[in-house]
Amino acid sequence: MDPRWHQFYQPPRSPLARLGLALAGIGILALSFLLGLFVLAIAMGLAVVGVIALTVRRWLGLGQRRRRDRDGGPIEVEYRVVHRERDKRDDQ
């Protein structure tokens, strides 16, 4: 072990104190594990609800199909290509 570590932390000499620290460490690990399980369960629940909502939306046809039908298809535009060299010659 690094001797510098003993300057800041000195393990307890009493077996009862060591047992207490070991039990506290196990308790903290168990609490962290349970908290992680709750967070995972909440995330999975939200994901399932989202998938169900998207499936129902698609099944009922509330997606983009109505928007496409209402617009009447692709947008038609007109454009003209302008060459910069031609514009400079016309100005002079």
C-alpha cells in the first residue's frame, strides 16, 4: 500500500468498527443498486408508453399521410439560372 494514503485514512483497529464500516458499505451498495433498478424501471416504462403511443398513432392514421393528402403532392417551383459572368458583361 502507498504510505501517503495512511496520512489521510487510517483503518480502524477495532473489529467492531471494521464490521460496522463493512455493513455500511454493503448497505450503500445495496441502496445504490435499488435506486438504479427504480430508475431503470421508470425509463423502461416511459419507453413502453412511448412505443404504444406511436403504434396507436400509426394505426389510427394520425401521422403524415393526412398532411400529404391535404397538400396535394409535391411542391412545384420555377427557377432561373443566373451566370455571374453573363451579368458582368451585360452591365458593361
